[in-house]
Amino acid sequence: MSLEQLNKEISKLSPSERLTLVNLIIQSLQHELNYPDSNKEGLSTPKTGLIKKMRGYLQTDQATPTDADVKAMLEERRVKKYLR
């Protein structure tokens, strides 16, 4: 599958599914960092730390916002931006 095709498919996913996909990608990167193939050069420690930090940003105790919630947040942001 090409990157363009993948991008089209990703846009069809719900916000919750996209967050799950991001989490899976981060996990796969962590796996490669912890167990690099013999043909691949392992990534440096700062990059490993960055991936862990990014993964932490994704973790939350709150439920995934609904499409209506996202629309409301965007509208609120537009109003705040307009009032500045």
C-alpha cells in the first residue's frame, strides 16, 4: 500500500481509531529501539526518550472526544482566535 493510499484510509478512521493507530506505531518504534535488527543501526537514547515522552502525551484518563466534542472545541478555538 502506498503512503497516499494509507493516508486516504487513515482519514476514514474515527478519532479513537486514529489514536489507537498512533499508539501502535509508537509501540512498534519502541520495539525496534529495544530490539534492533542486526542489519539496522539502533537509534540513540535521546530519540528513545522522545518516543517515550510522545507516548506519555497520548495516555489520558479521559474518554476519547466525540466528533461533536471536537467540532465544539474547534468552534471555541475559532471564536477565541477571532476575538484576539
